[in-house]
Amino acid sequence: MKTQKRKKKWVKITLITLLVLFLSFGIYSYSVYKSFKNAVDTMHQPIERKQSDKRQEPVEVKKDPFTVLMLGVDERQGDKGRSDSMIVLAVNPQKQSVKMLSIPRDTRTEIVGKGKEDKINHAYAFGGVPMAMDTVENFLDIPIDYYIQINMEGFKDIVDAVGGVTVQNDLDFTVGQYHFAKGNITLNGDEALSYSRMRHEDPRGDFGRQERQRQIIQAVIKEGASLSTLTNFSDIFSALGKNVKTNLTFDQMAAIQKNDKTAGNSIEQIEIKETGTKINKIYYGLVAPEEKQRVQSELKSQLELSNSN
């Protein structure tokens, strides 16, 4: 009899404990949800842009393939800045896959709305996000549906908010007061910013810098998703709200997270090959027509678009 009472007592205690944990988790999750929603609302910045002739109907991120242009903007006080990095993500929800193309900043192409050819990263300086999206859309011959703009100067706050990042460095170099040795290195915000900006000492030039920028972004995502940083969610979301802008809504982000969460595990990087040259003493990266066609075809296949688009 006593044994049965003890069993019932422990069952009761276990159930109460589980209930308390469940309620605590629910409250905590709501707190995280609310903070994240507030951050996204701060980040949300619609843009005025004419309807693209490459997209007949608006996309639904739950089921349709879509694109996102990521702009790493080097904004400093008193300067509008240029897009220091340009990355196009082509997401296919049905295939649960993402293709990622980094466009070198010195790529020479038509700047849509400016009526001349120039470095592709100048599009942002001339006409902000809309001109950058139009120019990349014209260059790749695919619709650019959304954008995410990251202030690289403030990106260090995001790195610090997640407690720093660890990356695998394949090049020994020094920039200013910071020395970066080969191998696994852990970086704080200022170090990560300096690490991601360097290109002159890298024999790969822009491609090497793009690789380091991807490393930092992927490391931030990894740290941000780990359980150890959940207690810092308020600082993380605050840093995101201050330094990231996007035309994606909270509902769209939630839908992407829900439907495409496994797609992040199958990101395929696409590289575009260029030939460096100087025109009027200014350095440009020239893309051969057949190379541009190759990249366009790969992206169109991912987005399930015909090559006639």
C-alpha cells in the first residue's frame, strides 16, 4: 500500500515538474517570439520598385522558388556607402535547396537607371537598394524578389552579441593591429570585421574576401542557433534590428524558417569567373558572355524558369 502511495506521489511530482518545465518553456518561447517579431518589425523596410518583367505574379515563399539579394553595405558616418558584398540566394522550397552566388564588387555591367556601365557595387551608391536589385536582376536575367541589407560596420555588434565566432582561416595575414594565424581562430566583433574586409593581401582578391565574409555569416548563424546563446537572444535581436534591413515581412520569414529549415544544410555555392582588366586606369572584372550564360542557366534551373525568360 505504502509502495503504491509512493509511486503515485512520484508520478504526481514528475507530472508537476514536467508541467512547470512546459509552462516555463512556453513563457520563454513567447518572450523569444515577441523579441524576434519586434526586431523583424524594426528591420522591415519596404522599397518602391516597379514590377519586374521577369516575374509575372508575386511569389509565395511557402511553395514558389524565390531569390534574395544580400547586400553587405559599408556605411560610414557622412557616407552613403557602397555594397561591399553582393550575394544572391536562389531558394527552391520544393527541392529544399539553396544556391548561393557571390558577385565580385568590381564586376563591370550596365547600371540600370544610370545609362552606363560601371562596377556593379556602384549601383547601390547611385540609387540605393532598388537600383542594386534592378542591376543584379538585369545582369543575371532572373527576378530578384527580396533583399537583405547588412550594415558591415555594425555587423561587429551582431558578432559580439552571439559571443564571438570561430572560423577556419587558410591564410596567415595581418591587418592593422590584428594578426590572423592559419587554423581555427576565434574572433570578436572588431576582429571579425577586419578579417572579412581584407582583400589586398589575398592572392585570390575579391574571391578570398567573399569566402571570409561567408565564413563569418555562417559562423554567426551557427552560434545564434546554438542553445548557449539563447540567454542572449535580446542582445542578438537588438543588434539585428539596428544593422539589418529587409523587405521580407515577419510572416514571410516565419514561413521560410518553417518550410525551408533543412534547405540551409544543402547550400551550393556558385562561382562566377572573371578576367581582370583596366579601363581608363580603373580596374574592372569582365565576365565573358558564355560564362554569364552558364551562371544564368544554373540559376534559372534552380528557380524553375525557362532560359527564354
